[in-house]
Amino acid sequence: MLFFYNLTIRLYSHLIQIASLKSSKAKQFITGRENIFERIEQAILPGQQHIWFHFASLGEFEQGRPVLEKIRQNYLESNIVVTFFSPSGYEVRKNTPLADHVFYLPVDTQTNAERFLKLINPSMAIFTKYEYWYHYFSELKRQQVSLYIISGIFRKSQPFFKWYGGLHRRMLECVSYFFVQNAESRLLLNELNFKNVTISGDTRFDRVYENAQNPKRIKEIEDFCGDAPVFIAGSTWLPDERLLAALAQRNNAWKFIIAPHEIAENRIRDIEELFPESIRFSDLNTASALPNTMIIDNIGMLSSLYQYGEVAYIGGGFGAGIHNTLEAAAFGLAVIFGPKYQKFQEAKDLLQIDAAFSINDFDDLISVAEKLEDEKYRRECGRKARQYVEKNTGATDTIIQHITNS
């Protein structure tokens, strides 16, 4: 199985090279790793020890951020290295003050893992939710470096629990401790005879709760919203935006803010075609009049936008899966999303307590929107969403207490 794993890694690297000819994200993946070891050698003092955090992408960074912040506070003398697999994480957080160094993670080969760990000399490693890399995990175990998985989530459909998942189970054997989100994850690990597991919950709750207590004010957004009720659509894709454009035409009393998942110029233009009476956030200062729809054409603002909303639509539910519902819920917004939410426990929980709504088509969206026009009902949905977030905070303290006492 290791032969096929290594073959897959090499094949993936070749495919990324080909994709980089047309894809800017794939090109960033390649160029960001050029001369990576030379750059690490120049940045890090020989023999200097580090606490290593790895995140797949931006979402995992925000999820693990509360733990990163606590480690930064509690280990003042320690240096911290953060790595990302995806450009969407690295390009946004490459200058984070929470880390001493931020790098792309070199591709998972035995040679790369040995060389990388020799350079950063980790005292511990912390991975958030996803990302299981055989050679990095094996080398950490060989060097007897503690490896923690935080906000872990496991499902029966994953390779760990299949007959062919022997190599994946060997990766789990390298983990010092699992902090998982729910009882199902612990049970699945227990069935494989892993007892080093605690149900800590999801650190995202801590992150979004803290953000909702101290949101960053955005005067331009306040001026745009005025006294109108505001419908905020976050991390949207084209199928989401087509539905929302039709809804906006029917709801003139509402203001709409569209924050797409990707902000490439062609994506913004697609949205402008759907919403001809709209304005980009970057054009606000030069506008003589404000339409009812704003398009956010920057990254990093969404988590603060929800403070101005009454209802949130979370994109991705007509594609691979919905994005972050908790940011909106923490601000007390009723939440709407598409049909592909089953992999997200928080979405299922919000549906169960009548704080969220799943739609399959435009008729569903209209039906939900009409319900939420009732201010009393809308506020009650939002109250339930906010209480759900508050109830599930505390994962960070559980994790930190265990790591500190280990």
C-alpha cells in the first residue's frame, strides 16, 4: 500500500504541474514550494526548536486559531512554525503575527519529511481536523515528537475504517492524542482500539463566539445597510448566486450583501451580470447612489459582515458541501444553505433546533424567505442559533489543559 501511496503523491505533483498552466491556484501551489528548503534554511536558526502547527487551508486555520493563540500566550519562549497545504490558506495568513515562520508544506515524501523536520526541529506538532500525511506522521513518531489532532472528525466512510485502509490506520498509530468533535468519532477510533481520545468539541465554536463578542466595525457597510433588513450571502458559488439573484428581484425592501468564495475578476463579473443593480465594495467611496446589492470583492471581511445581517445564506450546498455556518449563527442569524450539508454536524444540529433551513431549489428558497419576513420568527431562529454556539464553546480550554499537563 505504501508503494501506491507514494505513486499517488508523485502523480498528484505531476497533475498540479499541468494544471498550473491554466489555474492560478495551482500555479501558486507550485511557485510557493520552489526552493522551499533553501528558504526555510535561511529563515530558521540551525537547531532551533519549534512548535509546529499545520493547516490544510484557511478554514482549518480559523478553526485551529484559538489553540494557536493560547499556545502563543502559554509558551512565550517557544518559536512557532505554521504550514499550509493550500494557497488559499498560505496567501491570506503568510504574515500572521501568531507564528514566527509560515511556509508551504513540502509534498509528503520520505526525503522531504526527514529534511523538513530536521530543519524545524519540532517539540510538538498540532494538526487541525484533516490532513493525514504518512511520511510526516511516521517521522514524527520515529523522533518521538508528540502529535495532536484537534477538532478531529471521523466517519465510517473514511479509509481508516475500510478493509483496504491499513496504511491509513498506520497513520493513526502515529498520533499521540485525538481531540474529536463528537461521540461517533470517538466510538470509531475506540473500535480500532485507540483509547487516546477525548471528545473536546469543535474549536470553531470558540473562534466564532469570540469574534461575535468583539466584531470589527465596518463603517462603509453600516452606511450601506442603513435601517433596512440585510440578507448576507457568504462563500457563495454560481449556483447559489443564481438563486439569490432571483430572490433579490422579489425582495426590494431588503439589502443584499454577496461575499463569494472566490474573488477572481471573472467571478465578480459573473455576479455583476446576475445582479446588474449592484456595487462592489471597492467602489463604495466613488458611488453617487447606492443600490440594494453589494458584492464583496476582498478576502477576510466575511466574519465581520454577519453583525449587520438578519438572515445568512451559506454557499457551497449545491457543490462539494456547505461552508462555515457557525460564523453567522454566532451573531444570531437564521441560516439557509443548500442540500449538501450531511458532512457537517453543526448544520444538522442547527436544522434540528429550527435555527437553519436547507433548500433544494428556488421554490424552497422563496418559501423560507417568506417565513423569515416575520421579524418575530426570524429573531427566534437567530436566538436559537446564538445559544447553540454559546453552549458548545470550551474545546480550546480542554485541549490546552491536556497539552500543558502532558
